[in-house]
Amino acid sequence: MSKLQQAQDTIAFVRQQADECVVFNSTGKDSLVTLDLVAPRFRRVVCVFMYFVKGLEHIDRFLNASLAKYPNVELMQVPHWNISYIRRAGLYCTPDPKQKLYKLSDVVGMVREATGVQNVFLGMKQADSLNRRLMLGTYKERHYTNKGMCYPIATWTQKEVLAYMRQNRLPSPVRYGKNASNGVGFNPDCYLWMERNAPQDLERMYEAFPMSRRILFEYHYNNQNIGD
């Protein structure tokens, strides 16, 4: 059985249970492929994006453009669970010891309650890490599903993901730097990209995390000294 057929079998298995589903979309390659595989098979798809800072224009623009081809897909944005740890610890912001800590499972639960949709697709792969290999390997006999959590590309490699994207002409995610992931985060590559390409979004980052101004300050200071 091909990897594509395995993914389609997982999706068909879930589709037998309901005609609507949730797809978590980080705007990365894996979730874009997952959405493209899932969307044509369901009547209603809720695409959930977990934001780092809400309202970043370059992110919203990419989301809207990448979802335009799917008339049955609706967008839902929720805070990323990792933000709770950042605010609790006070990373680049004022610490909030009363901040409740959340996990991905908590976000999934809130999305299920808000939408009434129980089946949730994620673009996780065994090739991502040892932990995911161990976790997803146990779901093989259940069509790579577990209690409504569904992983259609669990066995795919990054090479296979890229090949699918090329063949189906999926949009390339924003790439902030050679070593950076597609997600927004507290790293110089991401902040430099916004400084050059989306200064209005950089200001939004500063509004949410005022002390993150030191990221570019230290970067420019250190690189200026190297040049001297």
C-alpha cells in the first residue's frame, strides 16, 4: 500500500463516522498537505490556527489565500497553548503567576466544545521525532486514529510531503530563515524577516511582548561589533 493510499484510507475510515471534522493548521507543510487531503472528503471542515500573536497580517494573508480553494472550509483562530507557559514565566513580558497552563489536548477540547465536531486531524509524522514515532506507531492498527485524533500522514517522510506539495501546487509556507521553522517565535530570523517584510506585524509582536525588542537590539549590536 502506498503512503497516499494509507492516508486516504485513514480519512475514509473517519469519514464513515461523520461528515464534518477539524483540521489543525500551523501553516506549515505537513498541515497544508493534511488539509488538502481531508477537505474534499467532508461536508464541513473547521480549520484551526493556533496563533502566537493574533492579527499578524502576513499570517492572516497566507491563511486566507491557502484556504480560498476549499469552499467547505471555515477558519477558526485560537491562542497557542504554549503562550500560557510564556505568560506564566514572563518571557519577554510581565510574569503572570495566576496564568492557567494549557496543553494541546486542552485546546482540542475547547475546539470540540465550541464547534461540536469531535474528529480532529493533525499533520504529525513519525519522522518528526522519536516521541512521535513511538506514539504514532501504536495507532497503526486503528487506522492511525485514537479517540477522535487522526493522523493521516503519520508514515510520510518530509520528501514525500514536499513531492505532494509540488504535484498539487500547494503554496509554500513563509520561511523566516534557513534554520527557522515556519512558526512565529522569539528568534532573530523571525524578527528580522518581519523587520524587513512586515514591520506592522513586528510592532504587534512588541505590543504583546514588549521586552522582545531586545532580540533585534542584541542582534544588530552584536553584528555591528563583528563588522567593526
